[in-house]
Amino acid sequence: MNILKNILLGLLLLFTVFFICRCLMALGAVIFDSHIRFRAQQREAFLRPQRDRRYMPLSVLVMAGTEPQALLATLDSLQKQTYPLYEIIVLEDCMKDSDVQALTEQLELLPLPQPVRRQLKCTPETAIYESGKLPLRLVRRPKTCLGDAWNLGINIARYPYFACIRAGMQLDAYGLDTLMGPFFQHRDTMATGGSIQKASSARPSSLTTLENLEYDRSIPAMQVLLHSKTLLLFGGPSAYRKDTVIEVGGFPARDDGLDPGLTLTLQRHCRKKGQSCRIVYVPEAKGVLPPSDTFPQVLTRRRSWQEGMKLAMKDNAELLCLYRFGGGTLQYLLFLVFSLWTPLLSMVGALNVLICLFLGLLDNGLLLQIVILSFLFKLLLSLSVFRSRTEKVSLSPRFLPRVLLLWLQGNTLYRLRITIARIRGLFA
């Protein structure tokens, strides 16, 4: 019995250290995020007058999806970009024929008998159309996995850099400029990725606000802290160097974990060749997505992200080799513990606390103090994100009850269900 108690207390100590590290990382991410945003604003103010003299040709790949209106909203945001030289390639594989016909008429698309240099393995296209009024091509293809579609777009792209955006995502006018900035600053930049946020109306729903809180507070913590030396990108708009992506074989042929899978593969490939590889997280390049209709959609997305991260890290486990990859191993372990395994460790830690409490190994007063301090810290963190990123929240008596209710939901039922969905993705 004494051995069991010692094991439980040892596990409790480990989970306490893990929890403290998570809190410090979250706090550091919020502080550092504010700092790099301030620096980005200063850099933008300095470089904007010189914008027309610094650019690289860019191919923007857009996955069309099933809703024509969502695609048109994305195309409209791309037409407003200040970036001087780019083309748009729309990849369509699941729209109705009537919707495609309406798009070809609206965008003045004509059939284009274009030869395609197939540098990456992918399913061939069935038709290519080119617009007479925009630098835009529509590519029709059979329905396969998302990675296969991106690889086809890379084969068709004319320019040495490409960006990936899904239908429904909208960028501000300087989105492409911001996304391409690190390629100008560092020659060894291989990929950049932006942040994501849900669009909010005049009266945003609680679900939209909770999603934005999670996006801003939890998901990008590791990327923010590592900034220009991150290993993974998640879900937002992203840009890549085409020649290096072709060298590594393009995107993995699946639907989940495409950004993490490709960025990890780029790191592994470049380190094997002794080349420097920089993956940059650019939170200012924000992709705004339509709000989710239901909570099950949110759970499905989080489970999919977790499963994709698991596949990406499993495929590139060679990065754990300390002799060959040096500091990359430490980064890999940080993502492994504080991103991939976090939901499982959090759940096991909570169960361990309950067992210790049941066996009388914990002092009730001390545990209550720890819980109160934890909730106060999370409240402070949530308010910081509210004020800086998500909403303009006033702490007046009118808004305070809503803020407290959202904080309570985000740290109890919402967090529990998200954690369970992530654990399901981990074991899928």
C-alpha cells in the first residue's frame, strides 16, 4: 500500500510540474504574442511605402469546397490584396455541375488546353479553365484526398512560391504581404503560416467566442514562443517554397495533418542535407473563417487536427535522433508533450488527483487553494486574450457577467469535451 501511495504522489508531483509548465508557456505566449505584434506593426509602417519594390511571384491555391458563396468570398478577399504579382488556382472536386457552370459564367472562364508538368504524384485533372478578366484558373479534378489536390495545384502553379487557402477563409488587404514577409527577410525560410479566427457578427455567439479564445490562447502557444523556429503550422493560411516542397515529395496523400506533416518533412529533409530550414509562424497573417454552426462541428475539427498531428509526428519520428538533428529534437519533444499528449496527460492528471483525494493523500484546503489560483490565472489569461485579440470587452457591470460566464464555460464543460475529442483523435 505504501508503494502505491508513493507512486501516486510521484505522479502527482510530475503532473504538477507539467501543469505549471503549461501555465508558464501560455502566459509567455500571450506576452510574446503582444510583443511580436507590436514589432510587426512597426515593421509594416516602415516597409509599406517600399511595398512595390519587394515581392516574389506567388501562386495562391484555393480549395473550392462545396459552397460557391464561400469560394466567391475568398476570391473577393484575394482580389483586394496589395501584393503586386500573384495568380489564383482554384481546385474543384466536389461542386455540383450547375454551380461550376454558374462560376464559369460569372468569372468569364474559358477552357484552357494547358500541358501540366507532373513533378509530384497526383490524380490528373479533368479540365482547366482560365479567366479573361482575372489572373485565375479553375481546375476540375476527381474527388480524392486533400493532399492529392494540393499536389496537383503545385504541379500547375507557374511561380516559385505558393500559398494554400481553403474556401471561406478571408484575408485582410495585406494578408499575402505579411505571409510572404519572412521569405524576404531570411533566405532559409521554407514555409510560413498564419493564425485563424472565427468571424464574429455584431452580437457574436458564445460558441464563436469560445472558439476564438481557444485559437488565441491554447492552440498557437508553441508556435508563438518558437516564432521563427517552429516545427508545425496549424490550419491557417500558409506559404511554401515550391522547389523544396517538390524535393520532399509534396503533401502527404491524406486529408488530415497536411501542414504539420509537410513542415516536419521539410525540417527532416533539410537537416539531413545539412541545410538551414526556417519555418515561421506569422500571427498577423490572420485567416478569418465563417462561424461554426454547431458544437459537434467544432469537436470534429479538433479531433481531426489531433489525428493529423499524430500522423505527422509519427511519420517524422526520425527528428528524435539527437546526434543528427540537434536542437530539433528538443523542439520535437516540446510539441510531443505540450501539444500532442497534452489532452491525455491532463485527463490522467485529473484522475490521479481524484484518486489521491479519495485515499486521503491530499489536504483538502491546499487542493482548494490550488484550484482557486488556477481558475484565477486562467481568468486573467482569458481577459488578456479578450482585450488584445478576440473582442473589445469592457469590464463594466454590463459586460462582466457575460465575460465570467464565457470563462466558466471555456474552463469546464467546453474544455472537457474538447479534451475528450482530442483524446479520441489521438487514439483514432
